[in-house]
Amino acid sequence: MDAGRYTAPGAAVTVLRGVRMRRRGLGDQLSQRCRKQIEELFGEGKDWHGLRRFRRRGLDRVRQETYLIGWALNLKRLAKLMTPQVQPV
């Protein structure tokens, strides 16, 4: 330790954790991209489609409502992918 310089005991661990995150490979980058997309879908489901609080009670009915919301989100994604893209001239 340098004279006159104080570092918190957990600071070194935080720095090492950051270094490990930077050294991860392609697989971890792809995994992070997939996680981001999934989180965006769940966020949209919560914000726009009532996934925060279910209207129905009982495990089977809540499962049905969840599937219905998932289908709606997937149909929206499919419609977005199937629309013809206009190329700028």
C-alpha cells in the first residue's frame, strides 16, 4: 500500500471484477445481447400489456394469460419482421 493513499478493502475486488468482465469472449457477448432482448420484451409486457399484475386467479388461468401476452408480443415482432423494408434512394 502506498503511503498516504487509502483504498477501501472491497475496492480491489471491484476492480478485478471489472477486469474479468472485459476479458470475456464472444459467447458472453452474444449471451448479453440475448439477455438484453429478453429484458426488453419483459419490460414491454409489463409496461404495455399488463404483465405486472394478472387479472385472473389460479395458476392455470395466470399461465393462460401469460401465454396470451407472449403470443401478442411474438405476433408484433413477426409483423415488424414481415413488413417490406423501403430502401432509401
